[in-house]
Amino acid sequence: MNRNLLFTAFILACSFAASAQNGFEQASNIISVDSPARANKNVVKIYPNPSYGKLSVSAVTSSTLHFYIFDLEGTLVYQAVLTNKERKVVDNLKRGSYMYNVFENDESIEEGKIIIK
């Protein structure tokens, strides 16, 4: 993985951490922030969100996606490569709020918040 991708993911996680501390909330079970390349399209489904410790992450596209979860301090706590509409289960997250980021071809295409109760 190249350093620019990780650096971009880290910077985005830090900016989301600041947003979360300022009251950033999302009521939907599927969270995304629009990007010019994929306006109004979610490329991953995260459910249930909020969760009680076990999440399912699914790609809704056949493209290769790099999925990252960060704590609010910007520390990478989970990473996965999702290919061909693949589904992964994340069950090692502790109670709290997290930020996620999805990359395709070294470009951030989706980001959002995950809550573990």
C-alpha cells in the first residue's frame, strides 16, 4: 500500500474526528459522504449501524475497494480489501465511535461514521 493512500486516509480520519467532537451525527444505517465520482451512491453497506459489537461490511460494486476503520484519534483499527461484492464481518471493535473510509484506485470515494454501543 502506498504512503499517500494511508496519509490521505489518516488526514480524513482526523478531520472526521474533529467533526464528531462537534456533534456530527447520522441517523441512517448506511452512511456515506458524496464524492464527485460517485454522487449519491453508496459503495459499501455497513449493518447494523449502530451495532452492539459485530458489523457486516459489504461491497455493492464489483470493483476492488480498500476499506479502513479508524478510531477518533486517527488510529487505524481495521482494514480490508473488498472485491467482487464481497462481505466481511468485523467483530473486534470496542464500544465507541469510529470513522470509516473507502478507497478505489487510490481515491477516497466514501466515508462515514460507525457507532458501537
